[in-house]
Amino acid sequence: YQATRDYLSNNNFLEIETPVLMKSTPEGARDYLVPSRLHHGKFYALPQSPQIYKQILMISGYDRYFQIVKCFRDEDLRADRQPEFTQIDIEMSFVDEEDIFSKMEDLTRSIFFSVKGIKLPKPFPRITYKQAMKTYGSDKPDTRYDMKLYDLKSLADKSEFNAFRSEECVYGFVVETGAKYSRKVIDELTEVAKKHNAKGVAWIKNEGGKFNGGISKFFSDSLQVEVIKYLNMKDGDI
């Protein structure tokens, strides 16, 4: 908390506490309600975020605000959601996208260095939404795992696998040393894929520079060489 306050205070942000008992305002989840003792049948709502108050602060002339604030959302538990959580809430007036990126990256670098002595890169690596979806199939990829998607449409059209040739897009990825997976393991992974609305899993093993198993029979020897080179597949990959 202190590292956050130090950085933001030194950058002309004003820490302002906003009310916890408030009028219910439409947001993304259900409110937690608190009955009023003075007004029978009326309820306060616990804030899902300080959104209304910080916007009022902005139009009142407080152009840089922050708060380390508790938020409450009455919704089901998920991996990245819980009913009560703490967030660093920040608002700025008269800024553009680059100002936001710059300040938040500087804040993150400052916290990591102050608390753990870790120096983070400047600037942070960035990719566009389009690049993220095309390369990783997700708008929040974990780039520690270098399992990038490759556009295989042009190569797939040269194969005899009609299921690929009839599709508008064909993408694939390489699992290093994945050739060690048994057919039983691959079948289990296929069932996982089907639970996420996939029709199945098409796979090929690279063993000694030749395709083996799966749909390998639909690829000629020369096409196998092209695919291996394009994907930079190593012996033992799948």
C-alpha cells in the first residue's frame, strides 16, 4: 500500500476516500444491500466500485484522484472474481491513451522495485488485440508459454485432408517434445477440446523428420518438409 501511495502522491494524485454506504447504481453485478435503521424498508448498497464518486470528483476539478478501495459484488466465484476485493482505483482528466499506459507502467515498476527490488522493463512489451487473438487465440495471453498459433491455411490447402481445405481458416500450434504423448493421452486431450465446443483435435507427430500418426497420411513427403520448416518443428514435437 505504501509503495502505491508514495508513487501516486509524488505524481500529484490526491488520495480521497469515497462513501461505502451509497445509493444503488447499475453496474456489472448485483449489489450487497444494507438495511437502513432510520428509513424503514430502504436499503444502502455497498459499492461495486467508486465509479460515480470519482466521476463527480473529475467534474468538480480534482483532475488526479486515487484510492486503495474495497469493492463488493454479489456474484458467483470465478478464478478472477470474488465477492469482496481491494483495488487501486485511479482517475485522471485531460489525458490520452499513452498517458494512461505511461503512468500505470511507471506505477507497476515503482511497486515491484520498492517492494521486491525487481527492475521491470521500460516500456512494457505491447501487442494489439488483433495480434493477441491471431497469435495466441486469447485477448489475455500468458506469454510465458511460447505456444503461438500459426496460420496453416495455405499449406493445408495443399494437403488431401478435405476437412481443412473446406475451412476459411486453419491454425495450429507446436507442442515441444509432444510426440511422447500416447494415443490415450491425445484422446483425453481431444475430449477436453470437445467440451469447449471443438469437433476434435487434428494432430501430427514429427519423428525423425517424417510425419507419423493422426492426419499425417494426408500430407505428401514434400509438403511435410514445408510444414516442418514453417513451424520450425523439431524431432519429437507434435
